[in-house]
Amino acid sequence: MTKKLLILSFALLWGAFMISCDTLESDTDGDGDTDTTVSPDAGTLYLMSNPTGASVFVEGDMTTPIGVTPLLVTQNDGLRDITLTLAGYRDTTFYHTFAEDVDETTTVVMTAIPNATFQTFENKSLGGKSGSTLYSGLVVLTGTRVQSTDAAADMFCDDRTGWQLTTGTARTTHFYVTSQTSIGDNTEAPEYSAGATGWTQTVDNVNQSSMHNKVIVVHTEDDYYAKLVIDGFYDNTSFDNPNDYYIQVDYRLNETAGDTRF
């Protein structure tokens, strides 16, 4: 009898030990599969957002959200980075330390992204040779045509080397040639960064028909974006010299610095 009691006591103790060391499996994204394993005494965070309905991502994994706000987030002890995303609002990342058996509540206020505003400039003529008075430079923010040597020029057309669209002499502008054909197609522009593939300070042979109506993204020195098309290359004898040539461009400017939406 005594031996049976000892065996029973040992079994009970072993079961209690196994339960205390056990883990809880969690389906964090609601797809029916086990995604994470958390300790039964992990910390929780009741996460709310203003506005509600933001997708919640943990530890930089932006592939699948663990849910949408309001959401009870359960994590093992430790510091976690949590990112909230919501259409029309900036992504918001914050850090939270989860502690054993500690339940907390927080509300994240999302920052709305302002509506993008644009200005369209049409029939801007750049270029000129053989002594033409036609200005070859352009100030992107205002559409003002200036001499190519003007310090305010963001870009100009240079006819000396195969008709290039090139950066200003005092201001640095970068170009990105796309396969798009419309400046108003609502396609977001690629974001410029130093050394990024595809960006250049000169676009060659802009007088060729293959370049006409091809969208060129323009990034100015002060971080404004525009989409430009070359809609023609002309020999116009109405100018004061019959040998004058020029290119004509249309472009759409996003009036918010750093905004790549179109």
C-alpha cells in the first residue's frame, strides 16, 4: 500500500511539473494553423488604434498580420517591435516589453497621410541651337523656363551630345526612365535614393521617337517628384533663326516634398 501511494504521489508531482513547463500553441493569424508557441504565463497587450481596423505585425514580419485592432496580443517575455498599418495612414511602429503575467492596454493614434495634390504643366519647350533665344532650362516647381546656366534650373536640354535631358548646372536632378506612357496613370513613382539602380543625371537621345511619350520620373534636389513625357522634337522656322530645334515636354508635379504618389 505504501509503495502504491509513493508511486501515485510521484505521478502527481510529475504531472504538475509537466503542466508548469507546458506551452500553449496559438493560431495568431486565424488561418487554422499553429503559428507560434507562447508560455501560458506570457504577457498580454490589449492593443487599440485610432482609427480602428489597423493590421498588426510583430517583430518586423510584414508578410502576414497577426490580426487587426482592437486586438489582444500575447507574447513571451521580452521586448517586441509592433507595427500597425492602415490604408490612408502612415505605418506606425512602437516597442513594447512583455512581462510574465502582466496585462496592459495601449492605444496607438495613427497619423493620416494628406491627400496628394498635383500641378500639370504642358507644352514646355526646351532646347534651341544656332543662337536661338529659346530658353533650354526649366524650374520644375513653377514651370518657369530659364537659361540653362541659371542657378534655379532643375534641368535643361543639351543639344551638343545627341540631345540630352540633363541635370541643372547648380542644382542636382535625377531621372528614372520607365515603361509607362501616361503621367496621370496613378502609378506611384519609384523612390530615389543615392546609388539606387535606374536613376541617372542624364537621359540620352531624347529627340528619338522611341523616347516620345515615355514617362520619365524627375526627382529634384529639394526632394520633389514629377512625371514627365517628351511629346515632340521640332524644327520650327518661326523662330528668329530657321535652324532652331527644341523638344516639347509635359509633366505632372506632386506638390508635396518626398511624396511619390501619382
